[in-house]
Amino acid sequence: MWLAILARDDLRESVGVRYVSHMWDVDPYWYYWFRDCPGVYRLELKNVVPLPDYDWAANFLVKYYPSTNERAFQGLSILEKLLRTSDVFDTRPSEGNESCPCHGSSHHHGERFADLADGCGVPAIQYHESIPPDFFFAGHLALAYLADRGSLVTTKSQSTWRVEMTQDQTIRDENGNLVAHIKQDSVDRDFPGQEITDFLHWRFTNGWKRFHNALEERNSRWEQDGIIFKSDGRNLFSSGSDQIRKIVLRSELIFHEGVQLVHPVDKDINVDQGTPRKEG
């Protein structure tokens, strides 16, 4: 899909994507640079499974590496901020003729990927396995596909992913120097998951719709109480919160007239609370 979109000016303009890199270490994943988004998205494939009434369902994690100048950066935890501003993210486009604008080790010269000359905004590949898996996490995306019939794109996130400290925590570097001190009852993380995943949902849905020349799009949204996390600096505990909203956004894409897709049972969706939404 992304190769087809990048190859056509009209599709690339409609979806708003600048670059895509397909990578693979533990799991396959894709990096996305969008025109009107300062950060970089990472869509990480966790599994593909059989699903009744569909050919398959693919489940992804959505991660987001914000620019240091945008609001989402301020919502990262102190450790995520330290990592994002470290040499781990000092990456430049690769100079290889067949390379993607991902994380080449040398600085790029010339016109190709010139807008990334000051940095790609993604971690260098040699650090991938050392980055905690929950860092930069924003939500989930699922894609259910039925050939020649249609697809469901479902995104799940929260209004915010918030972590509150139950104890003071002191962070020191490898030499024992004080890096940061986080006080008890302070908020260490307040990452705007819904805002981040909504953006990717509409771009991904638009791309999938145009790639398959879908005839119709139907959008629904559900909300329920979310969860809040408490941390003592070593362990993380979760509890329900009526101040934080868990949000499910679903787009149903119909490829041909008269097709009716079966919606799979989902514990996070109450069909009586779905609200129609216009195409994003």
C-alpha cells in the first residue's frame, strides 16, 4: 500500500505522507513522516491472526517519537525525555542509493531527504533492543481484511497515558551524578494518546481506502472509563479512572456495493454507545 501511495503524487498528497521506512528487528515495523506532523510514527506489527468472517487480522502497536518542540514531548516521562534528547536520536538519512530515510550512520549530503538533514527523529538501530518496550507507546491499531469485500480499521487509546509517582525518585547517570528528582504525587507521564492515534488512524484509513478504491466509509467511536498508572520508581500499578477516557475509533471500509461486514466481538466496544463520525 505505502509503495503505491509514494509512487503517485495525488495519493501522496491526499494521505499527507512524506516518507516511509519499513524496518525489521524483533518485529516488523514501519516509520512514517507526515507533512503536517513534526514527530515520527512507528507502527509495529505484533501478530497476524485468523479472524471469523475475515481472511486475517493484523494487530499493531502505535508509538510516537515527538519533536522536542511540540506539546506531546512535554507529556513524556522524564526518562523518555532524556532518551529523546540523547545521542540515541542523533540519526541522519542513509546515503545508500536504495535506502529509506530511517537511521543511516553517516550524515546526508545533497538534495535527497534534505528536509531531514538536521535529524530523522528516530532512534539509531543499534539501540533498539535496549529501549524499554513501553517507551513512546501511544495506543493500538488493528486491521481486519476480507478480500474483495472490505476492511475494518480499529484504533484504541486513551485521552492520556498518565503515570503518577507514589514515592520520590532520584535518577542518576552512570557516574552517579544527579540527573533528575521526581517528587511524590507528581505526574511523571501525561502522553496524549488519543490525539496521537487519531491522527494516524485517519491517515492510515485514507491510504487503505484509496489503495483499495473503497466505495464507502463508515466511522464510529466509543468511550468508557480509562485507567491511570501509579509508580514507586520500580513497579507500575494501574487502577480505573473516570477522569481518563478509553477511546475506540473504528472505520469500516466497503469495497463493493451491497457488502455487509460482520463486526467482531470486542470487550472495549458497547454497540449501544457508538456515535457516527464523518470521514477525517
